[in-house]
Amino acid sequence: MSASPLTLAIFCKVVDNYGDIGICWRLARQLQREHGVLVTLRVDDLASFRRICPEVDVEAAAQQVQGVRVLHWRGLDDDYTPADVADIVIEFFAVDIPPRYVEAMAARTPRPVWLNLEGLTAEEWVEGCHRLPSMHPRLKLTKYFFFPGFTNQTGGLLREAGLESEREAFLGQPQQVRGFLQSLGLSDTEIDAYKVSLFCYPHAPVAELFAAWQDGGEAVTCLVPEGVAAQAVEEFLGAAGHAGTAATRGNLTVRVLPFVPQPDYDRLLWACELNFVRGEDSWVRAQWAGKPFVWHIYPQDENLHHKKLRAFLGRYAPDIDSLQSVMLQWNGAAANTADWSVLWSALQADKARIEARSSEWQARMLENGDLATNLLAFAVSLR
């Protein structure tokens, strides 16, 4: 008789609009599709979830989406029994699991494996904290910290098994790439230009970058999801930045796109020559896209995010000054304010080196395995 499938619960509180649910949704789907795990995803913000997965019903307390059971997590006061508890329980980024669920975990036989899936950082201390246990102060439960990361002493990065073959197949058919971009509303002129996707937080110096592109010597098409960099986009367009709106000034065309499902966002990253990304989810996808990217890190108090940014740059581009300068300036972490026309010219001059680094980095990250498989193997080893 075959063993029953593993059950797994993910608790996700949406803080960064799309990054938190983006990561949890990718993890849930991969565990279900590739490993046969029965996954329940508890998420507090179905509206944000729906923007990256249109199948989600924002009114449903419970629903099945692409093989994953999705529950609207309404708060900490819900009641639970041991029967409600999964074999493996994941709290994403130190979210507070409902106290009664934790008590039900302690009452369950056998007790579940409890993991805190942490945020991604390139800082060295992560290796020493990866897989560390933490005893519950009152109950007979142990929680383990699991860190994604960039070395084989961490959990690696989220990546589906077929992602690279999908990317190669897509890019190997230029007409398919063109057709995809046309489906987003791009004209032939916009498709033939240097294409940039732009996903950032509101405080990014977008207007300054737009000015550099507008007055530059190369035609640029900037593709921006609706609602992103709203002030700078609307000032450039001279109108509200609704999906489908576009305008051209000088050598820059800005086109506003609708939010697209995650598979189409991957295609957008693959189809562009450069990707501006933010937070964690789109940052990781940009790395797997194999294209040059500029990362906008989630801001933290006392500029702690600048330390994290420099740690990543120290691993990713220690010898590419132009890329370091652009990312530091984009995040407000540079010592001095620089002219974006100068920054952009230097970045383009290093284009071949940056493209080569993107490919080298991908190969290095593949050696670490993927986060979902590594996490599941660790959890099973604790049962």
C-alpha cells in the first residue's frame, strides 16, 4: 500500500503587495506539481493575489486554484483542531501563525515539521543560521529557520524544474516573442527598440531615468505595470497611467501594461533587454531570466537594506563598476548623486560584460539546487 501524500500548509501575510504572495504561490505550485504534496495556502490578501493569478476569487473563503487549496486567512482568532494541521507547516518571513493553530500543532500525533521560511539575502551570516532550531517556550514544538540564498550552505533559489527549457523554447522562436509583445499592445516600432521592464517602489528616481532615456541616442521602450511609479509615469504620459496607455517623447516610449499572471511576467523578463525589478520575487525571476537587471530592494529602517544591497553586489558584480553605480544610485545608497545620462552610458558600455555575468551567475545558482526541493528534503529528514 502506498503512503498517503504529504500535506503542507503555508501561512502568508502580504506586506510587499505582490512579492510575499508571489513567492508563496510559486512555492505552493511547485511543491504540488513536482513533488505531489497536498498544499494549503493561507493568505490574508486575496486582492493582491488575484493580480498575479486571475483565477483567484477574492470573495471565497476556500477555493482550489491550480491544484492548491487556497484559504482566506482572516486573522489570529480562528479555532483549529489537530486534524486541521498539515504534516509540514511553513510560516513565511516570521509571520505570526494563529496561536490556536500552534496549540493544535502541539496536540497532533505525530507533530508536524515547523519551518520559518526567511527572506532572501546575500549576507554571510545566513549560512550560520540556515536550518537552526528554535524551541517553543511553552509547547513541545521546535521551529527550524530555512533561508534561501546564493551558496550551497543555504536553501538556494526558487526555480521550477522546466523553467530553463521553457525560456530557451520561447527565445528560440522570435515570432513567438514578437507575438507575445504584440498581445501586450506593443507596436512594431516599440518591439524593435531597446526594451526595458520597470518594476520598482515609488521612491525610485524614475523621472531622472526617463529624462536620460528621452534625451539619449537610442530608442527605448519602457514597459511599466499599471500603478507602478505612478507619479513619474503620469507626468511623462500627460494622462492617467491606465493599462494600454502609451506616449513617446524624444527617444523614449513609455507603455503601461496590465498586471499579468506569473508565467507571462517571466516571458516579459525574457523578452526585454534589461529588467528593473524589486523586492524578492521579481528579483529572483530576473536572475533566472538570464538578462541584465537592476534591483530595487525593499526599504528598511536605518537603511539596513543598503547593507543587504552591497552584500549582493559584492557577490554578483564585484568587478562591474557601472552596474554597482546604477544599483546604488537607484536605491539611494550612493555616496554622491550622479547624472543618470552618465550612469546609463557607462552601463550600456558594459553591456556585453553584464550579459556574460548574467549567464555565469545562472550556472552558479543552478549548482545549489532549487529552494522547493531543498526545503522539502530537509523537512522530510526531520519527520
